[in-house]
Amino acid sequence: MTRDELINELIGGGYLKTPALVDAFRSVDRRQFVAEGHKSEAYENSPLPIGFDQTISQPLTVAFMLEAIQVQPGDKVLDIGAGSGWQSTLLAYLVGETGKVIGVERIPELCKFAENNIANYPDLAKRVAIITGDAGLGYPAEAPYDRIIAAAAAEAVPVDWQNQLKIGGTLVAPIGQSIVVMHKVTQDKFETSTFMGFSFVPLIRE
Ligand code: SAH
């Protein structure tokens, strides 16, 4: 598939809808985030290996999660499991000049890989910080966040993530093979929706 064919497939399938998100997908080239040896598959709608038993996520899944989270200009976003840096860069596009993206990744080599990939977009790179570490307890140093998104599946949504979300904020996380969307209404009240039928690498706890 070509880049346009992939994006048109995501739009046609109803996965990509919000104009700003379509713009983000058109502006941030997945090929820049795919490992050498897989460049020719960059526009396939499938996850691809990035080394260390990890993958760059499937485009359909990224589109679905980013539609669910509805990032706004100026938002501060926590991106758990930065991997290739693709999703962090899409988020950087969506938060605009006044927003900020904190990408946490536990594998140091992948942090370097993500930073190198994001550097292809100097304006967006200014809005992204890649942190090496375990985000199983979130990243309290930069909390609270308007949005929290995870790319690795936990067994339940960690309470620390819920606590680090602002009231009015949204959290999107894979739990098992489902995607859970939590909107924080008050300090201890969430509106939760669950969408089944996805596939994720596991969240690893140290
Ligand atoms: N958003 C990434 C997806 C990478 S896959 C992309 O599009 O490329 C999920 C990533 O989560 C992997 O790189 C894995 O190393 C990382 N991960 C797993 N458990 C983690 C944890 N506890 N803290 C931080 N990162 C974690």
C-alpha cells in the first residue's frame, strides 16, 4: 500500500474521522518510524517489529485510540510506551505549539530510536520529551495530565494513572485485548467505555 492508500483505508473504514487527526496522519510519515528492513511495509495496516520484542502499533489501533482520546491544542499528554515515537509525534502535532507530550519508554535503546525518529520533525520535537523508565506508576514528575494514553496492555488501569489525570481529562489504555476509555468527571468518578477486539504487547512491570 501507499501512504495515501493507508490513510484512505482508515478514513473509509470509519477509523479516522476528526480533521485534525487526519492532518496529523498526513503530516507525520510512519515510514520515518519503522525500523530498517521494514521500510517497504511502512504503509501496511499491521504492527511491525522495532526490536527488543516490541512493535510499532497497527495504524488502525493508533487511529482508534487517538479518535477516542480527542486531544486538544494546549494539552499536556502522557504517552506510555513510546516505542518508535510515532504516536508521540502524532500527539505533538495535535497538542499544537502550546502543548506538551511526555513519552515514557522502559527500553533505553528504543528511547534513542524514538528520539532519532522524532528529530525528523524539528518543530514537533520541541514539544516532546522522551523519558526512560517504567510508567507502570505513571510519571508523577509532570502530572497532572489532560490526556493519558498507553500502548502496552495492563491487567487493569493503574490507579496512579487515574490519579495523574486532570478532572475533565481522558485516559485511553489497552486492558487485555480491549481498549478502555475513561473520562474523569470528578476526583473519584469516571465514565468508562470498553471496546473489544484489539491486540497489544504487554505492559512490563519492573
Ligand atoms: N506507541 C508505540 C508503541 C510501542 S509498543 C509506537 O507506535 O511505536 C509498546 C511499548 O511499551 C514498547 O516499546 C514497550 O517497551 C513499552 N513498555 C512496556 N511496558 C512499559 C512500562 N511499564 N513503562 C514504559 N514503557 C513500557
